[in-house]
Amino acid sequence: MNMRPNRLFLSPPHMSGSEQEYIAQAFESNYIAPLGPMVDQFEESIRNFTKAPNALALSTATAALHLALRVLGIGAGDIVLASSFTFIGSIAPILYQNATPFFIDSDTQSWNLDPLLLEEAIHKAPQKPKALILTHLYGQCADLDKIIELCKAHDIYLIEDAAESLGATYDHHQSGTFGDFGVYSFNGNKILTTSGGGMLVSPHKDLIEKARFYSTQARNDAPHYEHTEYGYNYRMSNILAAIGVAQMEVLDERIKKRRQIFEWYREQLNTIEEITLMPELSNTKGNRWLTTLILHHTDPNAIRLALEEENIESRPLWKPMHLQPLFKGALSLHNGTSQNLFDKGLCLPSGTQMTQDDVVRVCTILKKALA
């Protein structure tokens, strides 16, 4: 009887070993409901790591984006510019606020939002855009200097969707700390996980405090439940924050390992002309959350199925938002880059428990499928 080889997942959780200790502390303190000392400690660890002055721990990164739009006053009829090549969680909050998304395609240098198309979109928009949600894709930073310059020149709020890029740097500064808001994700597949959760960071203390108010059902300061505005149940659980505290202790080594995995892949694949790995801008250092590539002539689904046959998970690159049925007819400026990446791209297993032998195993099957 043939036994299937061990499953290689795309990006599974990787616990540090200290999580149970912090969870036990949370249980002993009986702070089981949302909020408590671990939430405060997790926020502090994010502030210390990123140098963001203010941080707010939340139930999801999508909730964080929603709060950012809400406190910035984005509402019905407002135009929000956004990366097209991203996950739906980056865009759904625009709809929550009844605003109008305007999707902008990628450049080939970073696979992130194209600054030239951004400038064109600003001028072509039917009215002045109020905000930009900029995704740092697969842990790689976008071309921030040009994008920040355009946002400042046209008085557009910048919200960084750094859900995938915690620990990535641009000019030695952390992604998520350049705009009016930054957002990180701690979903189960991210470089750091609390099983589910997000963080909102900002240089603006007043805006973070307003977001904090909305995140706890907009309860006014009174001995009873008093409400002058509506809010949301968006705060992070103290138990999940305990996991985050432990995870933050190993974030540096997790980033180092993801980058090592990418280098192992590059060593195996760099001589194959059919393959191009995701680039990295010269003044940036990505966290290489996922190792991603494009195949110039081969159907990536054929490679995906060949890997799956050997119990290895891989996945297509994101389908651009301007190609999603949900957004048929939406405002967009596209140059074909993100569609090409979606048509030809593949994400490879990148979990931090992978060994070099695991990478060789993936590449051996990939090469065989290409042959």
C-alpha cells in the first residue's frame, strides 16, 4: 500500500511554543471576554516593532480597514482609489461605507499599484477621490515615494493595506507606517497569526481613539449604556491577543525564514527561463510571506494539479478586483499587468516550518511537470 507523502500546506500557522504560557496567564486573570491586559500588551508590541505611535487590536484586518474609512468620513458617493490586484477583504469595507471603488492596476516592477496609473486615475475620476487603499502584495512593498507624493499633492488620505506585509520595510521603515492608517492581518495563514485578528495603526492619536470608540459599539462614557452614534463589535479577544504576544517574540526569525525559503526556491528555479519570481524593489525588503512566480507559457493550473497529486498545496495569484463579477462595470484603469499575473501566476508553499528538502521536493515536481 502506497502512503501519500506528508501534506505541504501553502502557509500554515507556526506557533512559537510560548502561546500556552500567555493563554494560561489570560485564563488565570479571568480576562476571557474581549479586552484585557494581553490586548494592551499586543498593541504595545506592535507599536514597539513598527514604531507606529498608535495601535488598535481588532477582530480582523477588514474591520480595521472599515474603521479607517469610517473615521476619515468616507461615505456614500465618495470615490476610494484601490489596488485592483488584491484580496476582496481590502475592498469590501468601501462597500460597507456605500462608497465607490476605483480600481488601479499594477506595475511590472513590484506587482503592486502602478503610480503612473494612479496619477491618471486621480485626473480621470468623475470627482475628487477621497482616499487610496494601497495593498502591499504578498509581503512586498509598493513604490511608496511616488504614491505618497501624489496623495499629498491631491489631498487624498492614504490607507496602507499591509495585511500581508508585517515586517516588510521601505527605506528601512515598516510597511503600514507611511499613511494616515496602516492595517495588519493575523489570519491563520499570515506570517504571524492569532488564528484571526487585525491591527489598525496610525500617527493620528485622535483618529485611533475615534476608531477605538466605534470598535466597542460606540458606547459613551456613562455608568449605563448610552449611545449617540452607532458602532461595531470589532475588538480583539484577550485570549487571541495572548497568542499574538507570543508570536511577536519570534517575528524577526519568521521573516528571516520566509526570505530563506524564497532564496532556496530561487536557487532551484533561477536557471529556468520559463519562470519569473516576484520582484523586489531595490529600496525595499519584503517579508516574502509567499513565494510567488509566473510561468510564461505553461498553464499554472497544470502545475497546481501536478503538485496537488503529490499532496502539495499551491494556489493561483489573486484574481484582480476589476475582473470580479461583483465589480462588473466598476471604475478602473487597467494595463493588463494584473490579469497577466493572474493568468500565469502561482503561489508556492512558504510556511516557516519548511526545510530545504521540502523546497527541493516542490521544485522537483514543478520541473518534472514543466518537462
